[in-house]
Amino acid sequence: MNMEKIEQAFSLVLRNVQLLESQLSTHFYEGLIEQNASYTGKSDLSDVRLMQDELRALALTKKEWQKVYQFVLVKGAKAMHLQANHQLTPDAIGYIVNFMVETLYRGSSLSVLELGSGTGNLAETLLTGISDKSIAYTGFEVDDLMIDLSASIADVMQTDAKFLQIDAIRPQVIDPVDLLVSDLPIGYYPDDEVAKRSAVASEDEHTYAHHLLMAQGFKYLKADSYAIFIAPSDLLSSGQSALLKQWLTNYARIAAVITLPEGIFTEHHQKAIFVLQKSTQGKAPFVFPLTSLTDPEIVKGFMMQFKANMV
């Protein structure tokens, strides 16, 4: 990857977005959607002088574009003062997820469903980072702004990502997938009528949305396949955890728990990666405290142990 080109492209995209924000009297993400539509020729903004020819001349690869958008989305998250559930999944986490996927799945093709795809950053990290597999990716996202944003980025990057505006907690009719992924949105689900159909439904209060997503997502997963969830590290000890643990007993086994370094997420939750398998049989989970995502020795040690325990 050419970092100089990435920095140039970042500056050009940012200039275009800020110009569109001002000309269209809109906010950062709408400006970014318009910039992307203009770049791909889906929007005629001839009265605004955008630096699209200069962007095209850089001839960025998909991986370089992914990096550019990573920087742009971080800038946008600050400008928009986004709520925690709309913050993008950090690239360093995305690379760990990629490694896990490559370790767990040896085949040449893979169908992936992401619940709560948000800005699409985790999707693009998967699609650009895993080069030895043909990936059929679908993202469910309820927020229309996030859908427009992630789809416009996929258009520019020319990645084969399909984003659907769907409340993933409501039952859908889809073919079962090989892999389920989600950086789970945390909070309560407001619709008790929908929630009460789930095995993890609380009778005393609104049910946790992240519990509902896990249980519903598993219905779309092939037998013996894996789900990779980024979730609060106290998932199995927090409120309503008894309901979740009962569901796990009946439907899933915990294959691995990887705790993540403090401070990597902007919200207050300490997070971990939970790898679940759609099976009730199996050995004890592999547990690893990943204390750094930037120290090569620590990351390498984790990768070696993950492979040794999971393959």
C-alpha cells in the first residue's frame, strides 16, 4: 500500500465532502454519500468543483480505498458526534476477525451475514483483506443513513457487498450462511412484542438487543458453522445473562473468548470477541487476553495459540 497516495486521496475526499456540506447545507455523512455518488457518476454536481479527476488519477487499489475510508469515517464520527453503536469497528479488530475467518474456514468460497453493518467498515476490511476466498457478503442494517453510506462506499471501491435495510431482530427468510459476524449494538430492544418470540426474552423489562441479535442470527447459520461477535466482555455475567446462558446451552458452544485491550473503543464498555459454534458438542473454550493490538509479538503469540487450539 502506498501511504502517500492514501494521504493524498484522504485530503481530496475530505475537501470534496466539506465543499458539499457547505454547498448543500448538510452534514458530513450526507456530504460523503454525495461525494461517492459524484465519483461513480451517479450524481451530477456540475455546479460544485469537486476534485474527482485528481482522485481517479491516483488509481487506488481496493485496499488503499479501504484505508482512505477508514480515515474519512473516523473524521466523520468526530464531526457527527456519533452514538456509540454507530462508531466504526476499528481496523485492528477487523484484521483479527479476518485472521479468525481464514483459520476457521479453509474452503475457497464463503457466505457471510453481518448483523448491524453500520458504516460498512468491517465488511470492507473482510472483503479487501481476505483474498483467497470468494465471499458472498450481506449486511443487515436498520439505519437508512448507514445503509446509504456503506452502499456508496462499496460502489466506489467496487466490492461485492450487499447491504439491506432490515431490523435483524425481526425474522427474515434467507438461505443459511457459513459465517455470522457482528459488532453487536448494545442496549435494550424497544418492541416487547417482537422480543417475546425469542428464547432470550426477558419477562421483567425490555430485552437486550445484543442478546436478541445473537439468538436470531443463529437461525441464519448453517449447522457446525461459526459466529464471531464483538460484545461486552461481561456478556456472560451482566443483567439477563442467565437467559443468554440457557440459550447457549441449547443452541451453541463457546469456542473462544478473546478479551481486547482497554481504551480501544470510545464507549465505556470493555469488549471481547466471542466465537460461537452452532453445535452443543465440543471442548472447553479457548480463552486469551489480547493485551495489545499493536505489539507484533503479542499478536503473533495470540495467532499461534488460536491456530493450535481452534484447528
